[in-house]
Amino acid sequence: MANHKSSLKRIRANEAKRLRNRYQHKTTRTMVKKLRATHDKVAASDLYKQVASALDKLAKKNIIHKNKAANQKSKLAKLVNKLAA
């Protein structure tokens, strides 16, 4: 266990950040699954905007790699565009 006051604080802060990152990542994955299950073009395009934004935020915070976010957004955009109106 750490002895210094600052290292104890760092441990607490890291744990809080880890849980927050995990929550945001899991929430985004759930949104992606929901988008993939949608068959309505209008609903899917609205949901796609939210998912793309969430993926960008994860990439910005280095929770996921920026190329992974771009790859997922690209595949989801193709899926949404393929849906019939």
C-alpha cells in the first residue's frame, strides 16, 4: 500500500476514472448493439448521431483508439445507409 498522501489520492482518482471510463465504454457498446438491431431508417439515423458522438468522445479521451472509433462509425454509417426508408 502507498505511504504518501499524494499517492493515496492518485489511487482513489484512478479508481474513479477507471469506473467512469468503463461505464461510458459499456454504455456506448450497448448503444451500438441497439443501433445494429434497429430496422427503421429514421430511428437508425437519429441513433447513429448519438452513437457517433459517443464514439468520438471515447476516442478523444483515449478510452478507445481513434482508428477503432472511425472504423466503427464507418461500418455503422454503411449499415444505416443500407436500410430501406
